[in-house]
Amino acid sequence: MAALLMIPYLLWVGFAAVLTWTTWQNNPMFL
């Protein structure tokens, strides 16, 4: 059951990573 609880967490982390990456690609000076 622990694996099922990890799925939404991984999806959220993935979403945050993609959002940060796309933002950085659009504005390299952001970070």
C-alpha cells in the first residue's frame, strides 16, 4: 500500500521539476 501512496507524491515532484525546468529554459537567469 505504501507504493500507492508514493504515486501522487512522485507525480507532484515530477510536475514541479518540469515546471522549474521549463521556467529556467525560458529565463536562464531565474536561478
